[in-house]
Amino acid sequence: MPIELIPAIDLRNGMVVRLKRGDYNQQTTYECDPIDTAKRFEDAGCKWLHVVDLDGAKEGRPVNMTIIERIIKATKLKVEVGGGIRTEESMEYLLAIGAERLILGTRALDDGDWFETMANDARFRRRLVLGLDAKDGFVATHGWTHTTNAAAAKAVDIARRMDAWPLAAIIYTDIARDGTLEGPNLRATANLTKVVKHIPIIHSGGVKSLDDIIALKDLAIDGIIVGKSIYEGTLDVAEAVRELHRPATPQALA
């Protein structure tokens, strides 16, 4: 199966924005409609869309529900949603409006027993994604504003512990690279793929150009999330999709 290119729409106050290294004070706002943007991604050949409710991540509850529902209904994209999802009620609601999978970070890491129960619940089995957002290898939570005691273990250790759980995926984000266009942390993502054998890995953070896509294509991952590179024009979505669906050359396989 080819690696999926997963474009991101980050929402804050109803606007499409990007943060630099997860810092809410380093925000770039883009003058584009989130629904029209999602449609353009679909037209470019994408199958998945990554939507983050940044207001929700900070407040601890989903905030941009109306816009998220409009995005889901406007396209045939499979939409994964994150940001402030910390209760069964919000999880059930998002699935009911058509979200394909749900990304949990803060609650999942602060309350591992609860997350394990939810992962094995028939309502959410294979629908939950673990969001591992790391600073210097350690997981950050609460909208990337805390590195909590509960998450003090390294990201690879947390992922290894959850590898047998029926999760839909693990999204690994190197916060130091996110929103910087400085290139992906290939080593960190590669290290994660060595310890996780049963859950799909999705890379996020730092992608700037097609060269970065080609470099990530060599890793044992299932998806690549891209954001700022699209909005800043350094990566063409359709070209990246074509590259990921192009068979590997004999030299690359050697």
C-alpha cells in the first residue's frame, strides 16, 4: 500500500492557521476558507484529511465542531480529528458527524487505563489514534504547553507499551520541527518504526519539499501529514501524492 499524503487544516477562531513549534504566540493565519481548502485537497488526489481544533486543544474540549462537521460533509475525504477530545461524549459525537478516526493525546497519556479501555471498547476499536507530540523525545500534552509527569517517559517507550492495543494509528510529531519547514526528523520517526510493529505510524512535522517526501518514503510508515509547506507554496499537493503512489525503483529497494 502506498503511503498516504495527509494535508492538515488547523483551526483557531474558525480560521486556518499554523503554529511554529506548537507555540500559540507564533501563529500564521491564512486567508482561505477551510471547506474550500479541503475540497482542493480532494481534487489534488488526497484520500485523508487531518483536522486539528487548536482552540479545543487549549481549552480541553472541542470548540470548532460546526466547521469540522461542514468539512466532513463537503467532501469524500476520510477525516481524522484532534484537539480537546477527552470524553466519551465528544468521541461519540465526532464519529456520529462522520469523522473517520479520532486523535487523542492529553487524556490518553494522562490516563492510560482509561485510554486502554476506550481503545478496546467496541464503539471506538480501530478508530482511535494516539497523538505522540514530542519535545526532545519526551511527550508534550495540553496543546503542547506541558510536559507532564505522566508523559515523562520517552515517546518510543509509550508507543512500545501500546503496540498491542487496537489503535487505528500513532501520529508522531517532533514539535521542534513542526511549522518550521526545516525538514523532518527522520531518525526519530525511524526509531519509532523499529519498536512499533502492529500499529500504523504517521509522520508529522518539518516537511518542506518533495525531497522530504521522497526521504520519508523510505521509512516503514503509513502516512505523512503536511501543513505549512502547502500553505507557503513549497510543496505541491498533487505532485506529492503522485510521488507517494509511484512504485519504488529497483535501486531504492536494494
